[in-house]
Amino acid sequence: MERLIEILEDIQPDADYETCTNLIDGHILSSLDIISLIAELEDEYDITIPAVEIVPANFNSAAAMMKMIERLQED
């Protein structure tokens, strides 16, 4: 989770990723931020994030992203 927080802070440093649960719904991350984030996550965690996974529920919090990453790593 620590590495994920570092990646998020590099993309958008002005959020509290430990507690925030509305990164998408609250417009904290822009669509361009999400595109950058997807590329970073795929490289860092050696996963492919399919289009069907790119939904607000998977990106609204660091915890939700970590769950998605873990699920994709199992596939």
C-alpha cells in the first residue's frame, strides 16, 4: 500500500490518500490523472487493467485500488 500511496502522491500531491474515499466522485483525480495512474500501476505491479475495471468504484480510494491490483495479480 505504501508504494501505491507514493504513486498517487506523484500524480496528485494534494490529497489525503490514507482516508479519502471519493477520489473520482469528488473530482480529486482528473481523467488525465487516471490515465497516468493506470500506466503507473500496470508498470509497478506487472498487471493489465482492462477497460471493464476502469470504474469509479475501483479508483475512489487507495484501498479500492489495492483490492483491484491484488485481484488482477491473481488472474
